[in-house]
Amino acid sequence: MKPYLLAISLAAGLQAVAQVPGSPTNAVPTVPPEIAAKFKSDEERNGYVLGAMIADDMVSRVRKMGYDAPNDAISRGFTEWVSEKPVLTKDELRKVFSAMQYEVNKKAEEKRRVESEKSLKEGQDFLAANRTKEGVVTLPSGLQYKIVKKGDGTEKPTAEDSVVCHYRGTLLDGKEFDSSYTRNEPAKFALNRVIKGWTEGLQLMNVGSKWQFFIPANLAYGTNGSPPRIPGNATLTFEVELLGIQGKTTNAPAAAAQPVVTSDIIKVPSKAELEKGAKIEVIKSSDAERLQKEKEAQQKK
């Protein structure tokens, strides 16, 4: 993130910090007397609050981005820049920030590589042991499954069908990363638009059955994973209940199933877009999921 984008993101964060959940939109905000008494003037009070809000948002964002800097140094840089007495010029700031960004990205990439290698080894060991367990079937692709409940239906889906199912996905440590049960709503999707393990496995199921799938990384989200919930090279476990088949779909290329968005997204325009008047967008997780579903529905038309 460039310095000017960092500043813009911090400004966008102020609006989110200032939101008071549950407060009436037409209510006139007032400052309690005990707060006003702490300052000599309204200007002093307002300036203090702006600085504190910026600092609160800035420090939390800096930590999330992985920058290791002491709070007193951050405070000094902020204070000197506001007072127009900085020891560095804008050009020097950019050079230092660029070097910081490189080091942080380098460390993050190394961390991902180590975690990815660990996940791959854990997955291989798990699948090797799991294939010897009673009821587990291993297919030539490496996909493993176990029948939990046999369904009464005779029909099985093809790769071109859309299916309706309930499912729960977990990592090998048991951590749940996605579940239609949690959302209290079955999922509907085309089998040619999900991860390979699902495309292959669900074609073997008949309606009404419930299976457990053990999906190696190469049939799931691969080396990149699906951050932040699914690390690279992760072997996944799914419980899947096939509720119905809803006909054929178009022969669109397969694409990995997208996890549910669980955190707000800050959409920062490019420099060129900003110069044309584009604004920072803060997209709530609920809105992001709704927009994703609308986009998928539009693509099917």
C-alpha cells in the first residue's frame, strides 16, 4: 500500500469508528458536560478527538499489515508531520515505506511457504492413515470418501447439473471454515463450478445420501489456499448431504467455490481512479455476500 493510500484508508476508517450502533439517524449528537470540562475550548476538544481516532485506527491497521514499529515512534512521526516539523521529506518517506513494504511482504511470503509445506505434509500423512480405516474408499484421483447415510433416491448428478445440498467444511484440526447448516439454508451450485473434489465426489452420490469427503489439496484450493480461512496445500474434510438435483447448467469452466465473506472489505481505488474522483468504499460482509450471489445469478442468465 502506497503512503497516500494508507492515509486515505485511515480516513475511511474514521467513519467506521464514528458509527454508534443503534443510535437514531435523526438524533442530534451532544457532548456530555463532563467531557467538555476536560478541554479549554471546542476546537481543542475536537482536535484531540480527531487525533485520538486517527491514532486508534492507524495503530490497529499498522499491526494488521504486519509492520513492527513502537507506538512512541508512530506518535513522533504523526506529531512532527502535523506540526510541519518532520525529519523526513515526502520523497524520503516513500523510499522508507517501500523498503518496509518489501520486508513485510518477504516475511509474509516466507511464513506462507512454511505453513504451506507443513499443511502438505500433514495432509499426506492424514490421507495415508485414513485410507486404511474401515469404510473409507480411496479413488484413483486421491479423493477419499465414506458413506455416512445411504439415500433412497436413484438419480445421481452429472458434472453439468446443479445440485442442492447441505454441507460442513473443516480443516484437519477440526476448525470449521464454511457450513450451510450454520446459515440455516441449503446451498445450490453447479458441479462444474466448484472445487474438483466436489465435482468428482458428488457425481457418485444419490439423492438423500450423506457422505464424508476427504479432499487432498490438489483437488481443493491448491497451493494458494483460500485466505484467510484455508491455508495453502490444505487437505479438507466435508460432510455433504445431497438434497436434490435441479437440472443442467451451461458448460462454463470450473471455478473454485468462494467462501462466505465474514469481515468488512475496504475497496481502495487506484491512483488514476482517485484522480478521476473515485471514492473509498467500505463494503459490509453481509453486502459483500449478497453482491457475490447476485453476480453469480447474473452469470447464469
